[in-house]
Amino acid sequence: MRYKERPLAQCEWRECRAEICGAFKKFDSRKVKAKDSGKKFFIWYDRNSYPPKEIRSILEGRATNKFSGGGKTNDLFRHLGFTVAKVKSRSEFDALAARNENTRHLRELDGRLRELFGKRWKILGKEQLEKEPIHPGVYLLAYTNRNLAGKRVDIRDVFYVGMSTTSLRARLTQFWDGIKDGGHHSAEARFYKIWSEGPFNSKTAQNRFYVADLPVECEAVKGLRSPATSRFSES
């Protein structure tokens, strides 16, 4: 379903990404283009800058004077993994593009996002924790009474997004222990106080936790890192 048929924020993640990239191409094909970037902000993609309001106008089939720009429009693109920056920082992006580094990092990030959202949910529990990788990485958690086991990740089911720079297994174990005693980490403490209102009991709770993660094999000890092993933290 096209953007002009429903609000941008309600579209599915993969569809959004494909539609936005298509809008970039359409913008590039225009004989008379707007300025390379907006007055205050621009979207940086594939070594090119695009005005956020113009791109949203193409996506939704609405004139730019029919909706507001700035924060609300920028957030729609940021939430989908696109880089939105202030015009005054354009020279920094140009310098990166000249070395071809920014494009490479953005493509790596785009590929990782597709890989992460191509994962399938696993029930979070003691058995799964023992299978979790010892590498750093990013993880998604779902919290629902629906059975998501084995189903492909849908952004609408994501309850929490986290990362670990040391070990996914250790971080998720920390989360699992924390929702039972309210300690260990701020995220667990918030769940303990706000959603669970006390110790979480997986045997009696109506909702279950599900996890999907993307490990990144790299050197986790900061003092031992080299530029080649620190891509995860840079991206």
C-alpha cells in the first residue's frame, strides 16, 4: 500500500525503506530539482543529500505546505535508520563521502538492519540464554501473550531494543535476572516497576518475552580494539 493511502508512520518497516529509496530515485530523476538539502536539515543517503519535506511530499503525494517539517518529518526517516543531519554539518558529510567511508558504513548498517529484521523470534528463558552468543551485538525483545516463537520479526511486536558491547548472553541474562528482582540495569528496573509491578514470573505471567538478536564478532575489550575490529561501535 502506498504512502498516499496511509500515513508514513503506519507503514511496515521493509515497505518504508523500499518506498523511501524509490522516492530518492524519483527526486534524482527530476529535470528541475530542489536544492540538494532542505533549509535546515537534509537526509544523507548514498553520498547524496535530500530535502526531508520534498521526499515526504513524493512519498505521500501531498504538497509540502500540507504538513510540517522539522522534528516530526525528520523523525519519520530517523526511525527507519536514515541519517538526518543539520545543513551546517554538510561539509563533514562531504569530507566522508570523498573518502567513500560514509557510504560504506551506511550500506553496512542498512544490511545489518535487514538481517536483524529477517530474524525469527525465540522464547526468552533459561534454555535460550544458554544458547545466546558470547559476542557483542544488538537485540530485540517482544513482550506479548501471542505465540511469536518461530515467526519473523515484525517491528510492531518490538517491545525493547538494546545492545551489548561485551556479550549478548551476559546482557540478556542480566535482563532476565533483573525483571525478577528489579536490579542490574535501568531497563530491567523500569519493567519491574512499570509493567510487571513486582517480580516477573515466567510460569504464571500472561505475557512472554521473545528475543531476536544480531551478534557481531569483534574485539569486545576496548584496549585491544583496532580500527578493523571496531566497526560495530562506529556504525
